[in-house]
Amino acid sequence: QVQLVESGGGLVQPGESLRLSCAASGFTFRTYAMSWYRQAPGKEREFLARITATGGSSDYTESVKGRFTISRDNAKNTVYLQMNNLKPEDTAVYYCYVRLRLGRGDYWGQGTQVTVST
């Protein structure tokens, strides 16, 4: 069974950092690109970052470029999101995501809450 479990969220002050983790199981992790999304109250789910299967390249939405870094450890079946210089606007539930091959579906984790407050 495909499973994605996020962790590492919490309450921080503006300017501080957090590192989120997503532990994956139930599929051949090392052969799939992985992504992070977030959803703030009253807003649509927003794409944040994507990393290729080997970790050789990554993409980011403009609002987090330069502050967030996606990475992965294929030996641990884990993808990470390092978030630096956090802002109140970053407050949201953060999700990891994988799209499997045709006919095998899309999968989301349960999410982890990140709150940035003064």
C-alpha cells in the first residue's frame, strides 16, 4: 500500500527555519519524482517544489524560491523540505505528493502543520 507520512511541522517565529520530512513506502521510491504542496485556510492547495527521482534537479514556485530547498535520500525512502527565513504567509498544512505511473494513481500524505507567528 502506498503511504506518505509527513513530519517536522511546528510553531516558529518569523525568520526561523524548519525541516519537514516525508517518509514513503509501498512503491519504488527511487524511481519517482516527489513534490511538496501546501494549503492555507481558505486558499487552494499550492505547489511548492518538485525533485526528480535521482535528486538531480528540482523546481520551485516563485514565492519560496531561494528560501526553500527540496532534497531526498533514496536509501531512506524520504524526501525533505528545508524552509528558511519563514514568514507568516508560510502558515499552512504542508503535504508531500507522488504521481505513480498511468493507472496507479496519485497519493498525498496526511499533512503537517506549519505555523509562523509573531
